[in-house]
Amino acid sequence: MRWTQTFIPTLKETPADAEILSHKLLLRAGLIRKLTAGLYTFLPLGVRALRKVEQIVRQEMDRAGALEVLMPALQPPEIWQQSGRYESASAVLFKVRDRAKKEWVLGPTHEEVMASLMAGELSSYRQLPKNFYQIQTKFRDEIRPRFGLMRAKEFIMKDAYSFDASDEAAQISYQKMYDAYARIFERCGLRAMVVEADTGVMGGKFSHEFMIPAEAGENEVACCERCHYAANVEKAASQTPDPSTPASAPLGLMPEKFATPGVTTIEALTRSPFHVPADRQIKSLVYIVEDKPILVLLRGDHQLNEAKLAGALGTAVFRPAEPPEIFAALNAHPGSLGAVGVQHLAVYADEALREGAGMTTGANEDGFHLRHVDIRRDIQVTQWVELRLVRGGEACVKCGSPLKVQRAIEVGHVFKLGTKYSKALNALFLDESGRQQPAVMGSYGIGVTRTLQAIIEQCNDKDGIIWPISVAPYTVCLTPLNVAPDSAVMKLAEKIYAELLQRGVDVILDDRDERPGFKFKDSELIGFPVRIAIGEKSLAKGEVEIKTRSGELRLVKAEQAVEKALEMLGIRHS
Ligand code: ATP
Ligand code: MG
């Protein structure tokens, strides 16, 4: 491709509304443009990189035995009602109406469509196992579309669905996808980590996420450097901390009310004149679950993990109570709440509180707290359960070493679903003994557009993107510093260009009549892996300059330019 013939609108200035580096670079390097929040157009360079990521995904899916299909993005809401997700996923479902006012759904994912397809096609165990995949546009009504392609309203996903005759067979299908994902991210030049994940609204048995460690990530993952336990903090567990009751705590005292005017936070109670450490306080939160209030108790220095609460409640349909609902339930406002003497509400308490004695909590009377609370004696706990969010430094559940918590971008997700969707949508088969069984399903997603941006988030420097060769929009940028057609420089450039094209190399010839510095800046911003610069001075000595984007520089004989460039790319072209 000749630069002047394509469309690469690079930007000098950083666009004001791009918050994270990869989003800025996508815009500045002329890969994408925003239509409106959460909706982007891929420009020619962006499409080239995207197609390369897609091609890696496709090759690895094919290699793993998955079969490519293409399902409709527009779906009937009935199948979502059948699976129960019309309600549970309603927050992200885009709904549209046709001319007859009938409602449709724009697919955020395709378990329902896939299970309906198999309901019609599947009859015998002999047809199994099967795994189907597609690379297609998904729609999600995200609360906060942001960070460019990272969290968009419309994005490209590779989604795959496996069907097996038994749990053991499903495990094999799962492992194949797990292995394929590891290869995909490696081939994309990404350092991914695999973490245990919460199954959330998908339902199902267990799952893993593929994460790219990055400050800009919207997820937090906990990992143990000793035993390699790694989990999304939504799922992560740590060992229950030792009770924080100091040995000197006076035992046997009964709860005692004391005035705390104006104190409504854990933090305020740690200060003078009270000096109650946060780990000696009980945090009481009111949630509404299917219209009913419940109380959730945590140690004052711990945070609630809502995914774990969902697990304990068996539903994801709950929300924090509003102040009037809280007052109606406990007769006090947030900041003065507690569970002592509460019998009319279910009380879910975090395991870290189990041994708590001599604790301080709200008195359910504005401006008052209770001290000397012994949880087992004074609070009627309905269920003890792990509810707290794991923090860095806590002891690994598996080996006890300190956990590290870091931010990461979720690029892929594999789920072992079980029979939830096959039962709901009748994806049944006859087993060897002629009994009808629901197929055991798995589902596997890769955010293709998010992966593209994650690559940029991980591969860059102060000058711009550093594309891994496998996904670079062009691998070689050929930069003549004189573009007059009859100049020796341009003639050599044309010759090398033709040769690289003939060798099947993705090369772009920067034939713009611009200053060298300007052309170099653009090629560094875009991040082509190799640049061949041809200038009059070096050519007088019969040489050209080859530079990799990661900094290696060589002066080579003009006639060896192609060989050397390929060598520096690590490509063996014949
Ligand atoms: P998230 O937790 O980031 O909202 P998710 O867990 O809901 O994502 P999945 O249903 O697991 O997403 O979808 C599979 C993959 O699709 C994700 O791993 C992610 O890479 C990608 N993805 C999901 N939502 C978006 C989005 N709004 N924009 C871009 N990519 C997305
Ligand atoms: Mg996910």
C-alpha cells in the first residue's frame, strides 16, 4: 500500500475525551473514530489489525476442532424468556420493535440461539461432541460505555458453544478451548494470566477468565506468587483472618449503649474520642432481595463482595436499600445500624466475624452505638458465609502466602455451563441406552475488539504503539526521504517495495512529500515493527537504515535491505 493512496488520519494532539492510553493511541494513530459514546468506526489501519486478530482466533478455533457458523444478531425475546435471562440479563439487553410493534432483542451473547439450533438438530449421542463458533457483532446496553473499544455498546466477539454427552466429555471440550485461548493470546503478543472466575448471570459450574494485567483494567485479580492460585476478586477467597479480638479485651461484659453524636462512618469512630479500630467494628449493610430487606455484616475494615452475596442468596436480583427503606426496617439511618436484637430480618455474616467479641456496632438509634458486643451471644446470624472482598496481603486460601491484588483487562472467558440452557431450550439427545438427556454445554468468549485494544495497552512507549508482528496493520514501513519519482532514493524505494510485496510482506510505502522527522514520528506513533529508511546521504555509501520499533538499528547494504529486514522481523520468507 502507498501511504498517499490510503487513509491514515494521525493526530498530533491527544483527543480530550480519551481517558486511557490505548484509547488515545487508537485515535491518534488513525485506527478508529468515535461516532458517539460506545460506538466506533474502524478506519483502514484499524480494520487491518482487527482482521489479523480475527484470523489468529479463527485459526486456533479451527485447529481445536470448532466449526464456524454465523448466527443472527437479531433474536426473538421468547428464547430469552425460556432461559430466564430476559429478566436476569435485562440490564444489558437492547430491545427494539418492528413495524408490527413486536419486540426483538439485539444479541449480547448467543447461548439461547445456539441451544435452540441444537434443539432442532440434535437427536443422538453419535452426533456429539460438537463445538460451534462465530465471530460477530454483539450489543450490550452498558451502564458506562468507556475507554474506547474496551467497553462499547457494540463490539466484536468470538463466541463458541460446545455440546457433549456427559460431564466428563464436556470437561475435555472445555480444556481444548482453554488451551486454544492460551495460544491465541500468546500469538497476539499478549502476556495473559488465567484466573478462576465467578459464573454470575451465565449460571453454570465453573469458569476461567483470561486477563491482561494493566492499570487501566476494570477487573481486579488476586494471585499467589508461590502456588499460582489466581482468581478474579469477585471469586477470590483468602484464609479467614484470625479473630481481631485483643487478648486484653474485657470478656463477659454485656452490650452497652454510648452516645456517638454525628458519627456515621467506620472511619469517624476510629478517631478521637472513641478510638475504636476498624477491625473492632461491625459494618451493617441493608440490601433489598426480592422486595425484602436483609442485613449483611462485615468487619469494619472489610468490603462486601456482591458476587459472593449473590452466591449466598442464590439470586443476582438484589440492591442496596434506600435510606427510607432502611429506616422502615431498622428505625435508624445508615451509620447507626446494627444487628443486635434483630429478629425480623435475615442476617448474613462474613466468616471473619465468627469469633468476634468485644465489638462495636450501631445501636439502631441515630447517634448511638453499642460496645462489648459478642457476636455469637448477641446477634442471631441466619447464615455464616464468605462475603468479604479479598485484599492484597491476605493469606492465600491454598497455601497461606500473601496474595497480590492487581488490575487487569478481561479479554476472554470460558464457562462450563452444564445443562441450564439445553434443558430450558430442549437441546436433547438419546444416549447409548436410548434415554433422553440434555446436552452438557460450555460457552467460550473472546472480546476481539477489546483484545485489539489490550494489545495496544500492553505494547507501547512514549512515542506510540509497538505492534507485535503478528497483528501489526503493516509489518514494514518503507520511508524514502525524497519522493521525487526520478530520484535515486525513490527508485530504490520502489524496487524494495516491489520485492517485499512479491515476498508476501505487508508493506506500506510512505510516499508522502513531507519532512523526514514528520514521517518518522507518524511511523513510530502507528508502531510498524520495522522501518526501512532510505536517505540520500547513506545511499551515497550504498546503505539504507533499518530500525525495529523496539529500538534495534542497523545500516545495511541497499541490496541486502529486504533480507535483513525479514531477518530482523524474524520472518523466514522464501
Ligand atoms: P465485562 O465483565 O467486562 O462486562 P463480561 O464478563 O460481561 O465482560 P462476557 O459475557 O464474558 O463479558 O463476554 C466475553 C468477552 O467479550 C469478554 O471477556 C470481553 O472480552 C468481551 N466484552 C464483553 N463486554 C464487552 C463490551 N461492552 N465491550 C467490548 N468487549 C466486551
Ligand atoms: Mg466475562
